[in-house]
Amino acid sequence: MRKPALLLVGGVLAALLTSPALAAPRCQNTGNFDKWVEQFKKDAIAQGVSPKIVQAAAPELTFDESVIKRDSGQGVFQRTFIDFSKRLLGGQRIPNGIAKMKEHAALFARIEQTYGVPAEVITAVWGLESDFGAIFGKFKILPSLATLAYDCRRGDHFRTELVDALRVIQRGDQRIEEMTGNWAGEFGGMQFTPSNYMKYGVDFDNDGRRDLIKSTPDTLASAANYLKSIGWKRGEPWLQEVEVPASLPWQEADLDIQHPRSQWVAWGVKPTSGTLPKDNLPASLILPMGRNGPAFLAYPNFKVFIDWNSAFVYSTTVAYFATRLAGAPPVNEEGAKSVVPLTTEQVVALQNLLNQQGYNVGEADGKLGGGTRKAVRKAQIKYGMPADAWPTPELLARMQGS
């Protein structure tokens, strides 16, 4: 995990996320792959991988051009939170998640006692990463990682992952022939990277191996172990839908700005269901679709979802899924009907203008990520507009006019 915004799992999401990519110039591979493999094998042995494991894996260290095409062709998705969450959570996903929690109730109770992570959160991640263990991906992990480790774009990162994949095999957790998953090297029910498999995989069924492919106890407990390690706080909430007044100081709506719940109540924020105590628990107000769309108080535990996957719309959907599994009603869609997202081309134009005016969002890639949203918020403040960090045609026109 800790996936970059567009490095997302294949089976559940691939058909939902992408639109035609804005092709950027790509580096070119000029070295000899076979020579690279020979050097990699020596390096892996020097890093503690046994020669026997390296020899067994050698036939799998092949180049897969389709992996490069996937890596180069990642598209930009501009689906709104409402559209995205409805597509991912529609059909039977919520009922199936509830059924899985009932089926494994005793296991989830033991995991929560050990790690402090509730069943709803683990189940939500499980459901969106692999459809509760039904979809793992069809790419062979070692060829995929060998290809990406050799490739010029992110070779150093994937070289480490390839070595850790061999360590997973050497430790006895998986067999070479069982390791299939995502084209980017993630596999198992929680789509762990090999490095996270090594760090956070646990043997929760006590059979002597950490099997995150076939063992449900190992899979779910390993996810809880990872979530705890990146900051999950036992017994605390993560996300709560709220209603916000039109008079709210919108510049305070930012994931990096926290106020006690009592302050949000003082500003007129109300829960759509349940209660909103006037206490000191810190919370951020997030507006996935701006001030006219759904609003949520995001508690410190929400940042764990962001750490799991940095794509804001995805992480928010997982957290929202977990609240639905915990009994929260569907999100209020009424205000969002008036929200019109910018096209990818409009986002590129806006990013260029933001860069030109000193906001420094980086590459104008058409992705509505955290950096772009923060810059939009600053521009809205400058132009005297409600600073809800949601890019609008009005903001684009104001910036073009200036």
C-alpha cells in the first residue's frame, strides 16, 4: 500500500477509474535486460537472498511489455465522490460486506482485541482491494516486478520490491507459482506490496506461514497490523457526514486544518445522523465536491486511509464504505446535483494558470490531487470566492481574465 494516487488495484477498480491518459514524454530503456537480470541476481544474493531461491526464481525474471504499457497508460480519473462511491459500493458490495462481518465475527473480534481496528474498517478495505478475496489480479508478480525494476521510470523503487518478493518466497510464505496479482506487483486479499508483506504480514492462524492469499485470518490480521502501525487509534471514529451552514468560514475546510469538535459545533456544523459531541476531539472538515456537495468531519483515524492509498476520492470512499458497514445512512446527494466537475482539459488549464501565478502545483497533469486542491483554495481566497478547494468554471474564468 501507500500507493500513489493512480497506482490502484486492477480487478475491482480498473474499469472504473481511467479516462484517456494525458500522455507525457517517457524515458527510454537503453540497457540490455538479460545483463540487468544477471547483475540483479548477484545483488539479491549479496542482500541475503539464498542462491537456491534466486535460481528457482530466475525463469520468472522476464520482461513483460504489457506491464510497461500499463504503467505508461495510466489514465486520469475525474469522477466525483458521489459517482465514484456509487459505482464502487453499488450492487451487493455493502450487503456482502455485512455478510462477511457476520461470517467472520469471532475472527474480527479477536483481531480488534489484538490491534484495535474494527471489523467495518478492515472489511471496507478488503472489499475494495479484492472484492473480499474474490479478485486478486492475473499478472505474475515476479515478471511484473522484474520489468518495473529494470524500467527507467521507477527502477530503484521496484528493485527493492523485487528483492522483497524473493524474501517472501524464501521465508516460506508463498510459492513462486502462487504469486499472481496486480501489474504493479501487489498481491493477495489486501493487495500488499512485497515490502509491506515482509513488514506487516502476520501468521494469525498459527500454521507457520504468513499466507495473505489463501488464509483469511492472516489476510485480515495483516491489514489490521498495517493500519495500526500507520497510526490507527483504538476506539476513535474516522469519518462522519455533517451538514454545514452557508456562513461557515470555508477556508477552514482542509484536511490539514483541525479544530475541536466543539468549534465545528459553534460554527453551526450538525450531524446528518447520530450525535456530534461538543468535546475536544480534533477533526478536519473535508468537502470532496466543494461546499455544495457532501461534507464530512474527518478525524485523526481518517489519515490512515490516506496513508493506505493517497488517491483522495478512493480513500474517502473506503472510509465512507466503513461508515456504511457500521450502520450510517447513505450520503446526502441533494446538493451535489448542482456540482459540475471540470474536464481533464480544464484542470490542466487551471493548473497551468496556478503555476503561472505562483501557486506551484507541479506538473499540469489533469489530476485533481491534494496539491492542486490546496492551490485552488489559496486562489479562491485571493479572488474573494468561497475557499472550499473545489475548482469551478467560475474560478477558471476569473484566473483567465486576470
